[in-house]
Amino acid sequence: MSDKARILFDALDLDQDGTLTRTEVIRALREKGPTLAAQGVIPFWGVGDVDDSAALFDEADQNGDRVLSFEEFAAVVDRRFGW
């Protein structure tokens, strides 16, 4: 798992509880996405709209519990962003 995945996960974990909810992912990518892209944490094309953020969450939620662990999240973003 990449260091960039950890940085992105921590940036999206708004309540800092070690997991991501769908709301956190959507809200954080909307609010922080452009800054994270400017910092090189995610590619600019990785900052999409609400539907893109929701799709990222849905793809990563492998066990269907509506909460993402770091491992679930990293597996998807590492592959999607080519890390």
C-alpha cells in the first residue's frame, strides 16, 4: 500500500476515527480534492463530482459494511491512480 494512499485516507477521514464513511469521502473530496491535487496527493483527473466520489466509495467497500478501512480504500486508490 502506498504512502500516497495513507496521506489521502487521513485527509478524507474528517472525524479521525480510522474509517471512512460515504459522506466523509464525498464531502472531503469536494472540499479538499483540489488542494490535494495541487499538492500532488491525487491526480487532477481524480477530483471528480459527487457521483465520482460515491462510485469510488462503492468500489472500495468490498465487504458492504458501508465503512471503509484503510486496506479497502488503499487497494482501490492504488489501482485507480496507478500508485
